[in-house]
Amino acid sequence: MREAGRITARAHAAMREALRPGITTLELDKIAETVIRDHGATPCFLGYAPGNHRPYPATINASINDELVHGVPRADRVVQEGDIISLDTACFYQGFVGDAAFTYAVGEVKPAARRLIQACEGALEAAIAASKVGAMVSDVARVTERYAAKLGYSVAREYTGHGVGRQMHEPPQVPNWWPSKQRAAQGWEDYELQVGMTYAIEPMLIAGRSELYEDETDGWTVRTRDRSLCAHCEHTIAITADGPMILTLL
């Protein structure tokens, strides 16, 4: 998993280096796919088809401004100066998965946009720090929610982090919030964190209200209903006796 994480990190590094006004999201997708395949791995997202969704057609999610997650790369989607873009990708390497996402500023962005990105990164750091042996998944979720609320942001409630191992999505779900009473309909189960557990933490912060919708034009892209900016950051981590280990670093 550590090597799968490194390959995912290399794909992000290549996209970050190439990111500039005028590049298309499809070009970014091809960059990530090339890095992943050149290192002997395969893209997790390509062909992914959960539930009734049509198969996902790309290696990355490229979600711009009011798009929270699952933005489908396109040749006609050009990144503009002042945009913020969330890039998410994952790979399979020798039977294991690495999954990571980051939100990047494109050129000069407004101060509010930069603060949102910094808040999302801070929420991720706080959630990772809370991922210690003996803590509960609900503790990690509450840390994320409190961190965001303290800075005036909403969190995505319908979308969560998740276990990662031999599959991209495994138990447990790792939400960005936790209800005061367990909601059985949501399917969340609280777990005590133990040595050897691996999961992806992915704070999703929204500058406005938390209501979302899925764009019918592609059946994948998730947007904020009030068109407010949003940011998404994610690392795959392992729980160790010495504390959390980030697997998706170079």
C-alpha cells in the first residue's frame, strides 16, 4: 500500500506541475494515467461503476469551483485563472490501493478561495492527528466537523472517507460529521481504531450551504446547490502503534 500511495502521490505531483490557466481537465487526466501506468499500476477510477452509475470514463476526478467531487475530465473543460480545482485519483498496485485528493489554486485566486483551501488542508491534518489507536471513527468525524464549523464552513454530509486496502472502497466509512444519534439508514458503523487499519480521510468543505446535487449531464459531477465554492482533500493512512502513517506521500 505504501508503494501504491507513492505512485498516487507521483501522479498528483505531475498534475500539480502541469496545472496552469489554459490546460484542459482531459490533459490533466492523461498526465495522471501516464504516471500511474508507467509505474506498473492501473487507475482505480477508470471503469468504476457502483450501483446504477454508468462506468466512470477517466483516471481522475477534476472538480472546479462549485463542483465538490466526481468532475469528469473533458477536452472542452479549460481551467481558468482564478479557479480552484480538486483533483482526485487512485491506483491499484500489486493488489493494493492508494487514494488521494487535493484542491489547488489556479494562478491568482481570491483570498476567500485560498482560505477555503487552507481550511480543508487543516481539517485533513486535524483528522489525521486524531486517527490514533483506541479512538473511534466517530471521533475523527467530529474533529473534521468541528474544525470546519470553527472557520465558518459546512461539510459534505452525503459523501465520506472510506476504508482502503485491496479495494478502493472498504469498511469503515469515515464521514465528515457524526450525528448525535446513530442513523442506521445511513449504514454507518462506528469502529475503534486498531493497529493495521487503513483508510482514506477526505474532508470536503463548502463555503456556503451543504446541499448538493448530481449533474444529470454526465451522471457523475456533484455540485453545490447554491453554487458556493468547495474544496476536497484526501490522504490514505495506516493506523500504527506509533500514530497515523500517511501512505500517499512521495
